[in-house]
Amino acid sequence: MRSSSNPAFRNLPRGAAQYGPNVGFNQPQGGVPGYGPPQTSAGADDRPMTVDDVVIKTALSLGTALVTGVLTAIWAISQISTSASGKVTAIPGAVIGALVGGMIVGLVISLVIIFKQKPSGPLTLAYSAAEGVFLGAISGLFELLYPGIAIQAIIGTAGVFIAMLVVYKTGAVKVTPKLTKWIIGAVVGVAILMLVNLITSFFGFNPLRDGGPIAIIFSLVVIGVAAFSFLLDFDQADRMIREGMPSKWAWFAAFGLMTTLVWLYLEILRLLSYFQND
């Protein structure tokens, strides 16, 4: 299986060969006398994965994140203190706790899923809920600072996702080994730059996140890298389907797509905040 910039799709087991050949409509499942033991019928989670499985699992994960996110944002807005002019004056510890707690819980669950390399519906939904709390808390804060920014970020994220899905389905951009290497290299490069910028920010040097021209250009680059990462996510899900992996692996594909969506939304939210500062 081709590599992916998304760690969720690394080192996945191969599909059809591992779980045996698919049984045709006119082929009996009970076996033929004298030619070995009868085959056991596959359960719902053992049937080959389909596009519908990926769509449904991704929709459930996204829906979970949206519901928890909206509820958390509404709650956060009601908790944060503002002045008569609408400026934020104080952020309660509960809101900060929800933001940091959601981020940490989401990170821990994502690491469990990635290192276990096994699909899990409950863990994927728990990850989506935790990220919903994290994104909801930060979106509520940004919404008070820049009214209307959260819905703009949601629309922007949905637009990029749909656009890249169209690009993939139409074959406008082919996912080749060379493109895959370029995207993985870009993701690694962006991660290194973010880490270096985080360290230097403690010393008062924060060029990639200070809202200036360099920060705007960097955010646009990151959004571009995240957008192209969708192509690898789509390709990996497509390969899992073609290789006949069990339907339960659709949860793994949904998790991979959710991690990219979360990353993209945060970066678009950050970029929009830069323009609000102008």
C-alpha cells in the first residue's frame, strides 16, 4: 500500500489476500465435500469495505464533532466575560480546561488508534467528540473576538474538502508515488517549521504566527499542504476498498479524514483571524 502523509494510514495490513477471496453469488459457502472444511459465513464487519461504509462512518464522525463543537462553542461564549464594547475581558478556567482537555484527550486517542493500527468505531467517535470540544472552545473564543469567523472557517473547510474530492474523482491530479513523496515531505517540513517557530516564540520571535505577511503566506502554504493531503487520504481509502479490506476498516479511513479536517479547519480559522486584525 502506498505511503501517506497521514500517520493513520501508515503500515496498514493488506486487505484481500489476508482475509481470503470474496465469495461469488453463484459459489456455495458451505464448501464442497471432499475438498476441505466448509467456510464460515462472514459477519457484517467482515464483508468487503465499500464507498458507502467510508461515507457513513465519516459522516458519523463529522456529525459527532459538529454537535459537540457547536454545543461547546455556545457554552464557551456564555462563560467568557466581555466588556460593554464587546471585547473579551476574562476567559474562565473552565473554558481553558475544555480547550486544553479536549486537545490532550484527542491527541491521546489519536495516538492509541495510530499505534494500535486497528479500526475502532468507539475510539473514532470518542476522538471526534474530543476534537469537537477542543474546536468548539477555541471557536467560541474566536467568535467573540471576530464575530462570524467560525462559520466562515466551516464554510472554507467544507469548500476545500469538496474541491479536493472533485479533483480526486475527476483525475485532475493523479496520486502518483512522486506526488505522494512531495506531499509527505511538505507535511514534515511544515511540522518542523511549526516546532521551530513554537520554540522561538518563547523568546519573543514568532514570524510564522504573528499575523504579518510572512504568517499569512505560511498559513496559505499550510492550507495548501492540508488540501493536498486529502488526495492521499482519498487514495488510501480507495485502495482499502479495492483490496477488499473488511468493512470495519472504514472507521480507520474516517479517522484519517477527520485528522486532516481538524488540521485544515484550525489553519483556516487562524488565517481568517489575521485578516480580521487588519
